[in-house]
Amino acid sequence: EFRRVLFRSAIYVTNGDKVLAVSREDDLNDLNMPGGSVEPGENPIDAAIRELWEETGIRALELYPVYTKVNNSNLVTTYRVTSYRGSLKPSWEGVPSWETPATLLRGRFGKYFNDMHKSIHGFPPGHND
């Protein structure tokens, strides 16, 4: 069986012990990292920069890939943003906010966030060591 794989980018931005999250337009309580589809002719890093801007009003100045995984027929690459400018602004896609990692674990992509966090940091979100 042939299944088409879609390329997606997710963006991991932290501010102290908080993580940048965006609600989804159909559920303001479903908070996840910003991200979305890589459009035809676009590379994943440019998609990450675009999605972050569209969903949050923040411009990534420095970012690098930290995690890639197939998730529900999507090849998702997460980019960690280490420098940005701008301030949070709601969009038609949702409302951005700084949240605890535990909040993102409850979102639609909580398992992906947990796996990504463990891969980057060596421990799951909320681990106190």
C-alpha cells in the first residue's frame, strides 16, 4: 500500500521554563508547538520560519533542526529557535502563549512533544533532575 508522506515543520521556542504554544482555531484549549505543512517548492526550515511568523507574530533569527520523526504519515522536523524578535499576536489559526511543558503534553500532539523533549534533553518534560 502506497501512503503519501507529507512534510511538516514544528517550532520549539522556550522562554525560561515556558514553551511557546499555539491554540488551534477550533479548540482554544488544544495547545501545541507552532508548525505546519511544508508547501510545494519550500524547504522545511523556510516553512518553520513562515509558520512561526504566521501563527505567533515572532520572527526566528536563529534556528536549527533538533528532532525528526514520522508522525501519522507526516515527516515532522522540529526546529529549535534560539533567537527571535517580535511579540505574540493572535492569528486566524489560534492564540499564541507561553505555557508549561505539561500543558503541551495534554495537547493533540502531546506524545510527539514528549518524545521530542526526551530526545533533546534526555528526560521527559516535568522531570526534576
